Amino acid sequence: MATINKNFEKLAGGYLFPEIARRTELWQKDNPEAKILRLGIGNTTEALPEAVCNAMRAKIDALSDRATYTGYGDEQGDTYLREALMHYYRRYGVSLEATEFFVSDGAKSDAANIQDIFGKHNVIAVQDPAYPVYVDSNVVGGRTGLFDKQKLCYDGFVYLKSCEENGFVPSPPEGKVDLIYLCSPNNPTGAVFTHGQLKAFVDYALEHKSVIIFDSAYSEYITEEGYPHSIYEIEGAKGCAIEINSFSKFSGFTGVRLGWTIVPKALECEDAKAGVLNALWNRRQCTFFNGASNIAQAGGFAALSGEGYEQSRALVDYYMENARIIREGLTRVGLTVYGGVNSPYIWAKTPNGMPSWEFFDLLLDSCHVVVTPGAGFGPAGEHFVRVSSYGHRENVVKAIASIEENLRYE
Ligand SMILES: *Cc1c(COP(=O)(O)O)cnc(C)c1O
């Protein structure tokens, strides 16, 4: 008699993006003439860099000839790409070995799968608000109690509140936690950790033998000087941190699929000496994963240096110009906004303490603009909405013009 993984039943109902889609569709049905302007989901919209496309075309040509055809590659990723990633990190003064990199089909699956190598009884801390996969993967993994609908929290989870008072960058927890998920630049708040703020977490983790899972998917969006792009810029971080990153937001690989995870050899935890966690993740990937697409890897390699890098940087600049347009437009309307300077996300405070789903409905109804209600990212996301700068320029301009025409707050 088969049974299901009951932990799925604990997942908070009405997952954020399906609920946005449901409300948007319903509204469109009642307003069939209206053109909806989307600043909601964080999905890239601009064409892949030319150099990346050329590299992928060349790879397809190689695959079309039996003399140069290759089948399965290494589960950890092709050596040439791991070495290129190693060089890429040198620009931040970070030196890692190729065998510390694990190439994957994206950061989201790595962020979900990484919990496989940790025990069931680890206490988990997340930044609140947070990218949903950190929480949901641990709910399914059985590391939480039930969802409290009043508090919008899972029992047994530690929420590190990120709010206006702390500039959306929390301090390390008071008590002992075992796994800590951090994301900088942050999705959804757009906040970035300084060296000092990140060092406080590294020191905490070293002291408590905790492990930090650091998501740096937006590191290339840092435009201001002086912020760490990698957690390994912090002394001691190799002993306590895993870093996850992706080509999705840097080079437009959201559909191509390619990411990487770094598990340093020096990483330790309570019952694992240096080398053990690196070997465990290696084992996990070799057992459950058959490697990222070789076409995607050829494209990723091209994105890391030379023309491909410059063209990827230009993509980031394009989205950051959208971010500027959004940030300035919303400010003129009288809203209080954060982020959008070192991140493609603008975190806008709802007017007059309005609940975030109510503001979502208002923006849809009166401006025909879709944003993401902050409450969907955790309890501290209430009273904020996330506005995404992923979109064609002309649509972003239209959306902001519509908001400026229809809303005004003093
Ligand atoms: C978009 C995003 C990713 C990237 O996920 P992929 O699976 O590589 O596309 C990772 N982390 C965060 C916080 C993101 O917003």
C-alpha cells in the first residue's frame, strides 16, 4: 500500500505565483479589453548574448558529427567550465579549486536539493522575506511543523526578520540554528549584505558549527562598490558556507538552464570534518543527477569571459535601467521604495499600511499592472510588494506611466 509524503500537505496553500495567475486571469475575464502590464514574476525577457548563442551553435555542430559527438559528461560538470568558474571567482579575490564547483541545471534545484546532505533534525533559519524554495524544500524534507495561518510561519522554523529598521539585512539569530539560508543581493527586498554584516554570520556559523547556504544569483547586479559578490570574500567562509549561483539572471539562461554550487573542501559541520560535505554533495549529484546539458555548458563558458561577459554585463545594465525607471516612477507617485540599485527588484512599501494582496488588487484594477505581493515571501513581506525590472523597456515604461497617471500618495 503506497502512501504519500504527507509533508507536502503542510505547504501553505495557494502558492504565490499560481495565486497571482488566478487573480490576474479572473480580472482579465471581467476586463477583456484591458492590456495587462506585468512587473510580477522574475523572468528574463531579453535575447541571449550573441557570443553565448554562437558558442551553443558551435556545440550543436560538434554534436551533429560522430567524430566530435559526446554523450554523458561528468556529473559535476565539464572540467573546462569548472576551471572557467574558478578563474571567474579570482576577480573577487576568491581562490577555489575546480573540484569545489558542481555545475547543475540551475540554482533553484540546487537550493532545494542541498538539504539532502543534512540531517533531519537541523534547525533551519531563513531571511524573512525569502525566495520560497528555501522554506518549501525543508517543509517537504520534514524539518518543520505545521504552517500557522495567523502568523504566516512554519512551526520550528527560525525567521530572521528583514525590515526597514535593519535595512532588510538581519543580524545572526540569538539562539543556535544549524542551517542558515541567505540571499544577497536579496530576492525580494533588493538589499545587499556588506562585508561586516556577512562576517557576523560567518563568525556565528563558525562558532556554532552551522552551515550557511548563500544564494548569490544576483551578484552581477551589484553596481555599487564595496559589497561582497561571493561569501568567500569573507575570511573563514570556506569553513562554514556553501554558495549557489546561476547563469539565469546574469546571462538570460532562465530557459537554457545552468547554475553551479560551491561546496568547499574546508567546509565542516558538527559531525563532518573537512572534505566530508564536499564528498557527500559529490555523491548526491553522481547518484541523482546526470550532468547539465553540454550545450548549456558551452554557452555558460562563453558568458564568463571576453565578449560573452561584456554582452552579459550589457544585459544586466538593460534590466538595471528598467529598475531605475521603476524606482524613480514609484518615488514620484509618493511610495516609499527600497532596492533596485544593486538588484533588479524594487521593494515598495504599500501606502497607508495597506495589506500587500489588497495593493496587488488595486494596482491591477486601477493601473492594470501586476506586481508580486510581499506576503507571499514570508510574514515580514506583508505591507510590501516586489516590482520586477525584468521586462521589455517599452512595457516597463507603460506600466510606470500607468501607475503615475492613476495613483498619487502624499
Ligand atoms: C532566479 C533565482 C535563482 C535562479 O534559479 P535558476 O534555477 O538558476 O534559474 C536562484 N535564486 C534566486 C533567489 C532567484 O531569484
